[in-house]
Amino acid sequence: MVSKELLEILRCPACVQTREGTLDFHQEAWLVCTECSRKYPIREDIPVMLIPEGDKWIETAVDDLPVPPPAE
């Protein structure tokens, strides 16, 4: 499980330069940006915070995200 301390400091890498970049923790498997709707998977307790990874899921509704996330 991702530590609470880490979740508190993580921000969306696409938004953080110009906005808050706040992330919601979804089903212990995803981090969802509240501003741009990018979704970052958490694989083996490691958040994959790469913008291209978040872009892959931007059009997927939060309720449709696979749990657990696919292995790439």
C-alpha cells in the first residue's frame, strides 16, 4: 500500500507547474487529477507518475478504470 505521507505530497506532473495538481486516491489502485482528469496507475504499490501514462487513461471514466491496473 502507498504510504499516506507519499499520497499527501504527490501532485499531477502535468498540472503542478501552473495549478495545484491535486490527486484523488481511487480504489487503492489509481491517482486521479482533479484538474486535468489524467489517471495514474499504482502498480505493485508504486505510483506511475509519467505524463504519457496519465494520458492513456484521460478519456476513461473513473468508474471504468480497471482494478488492478493492467501491467503496462
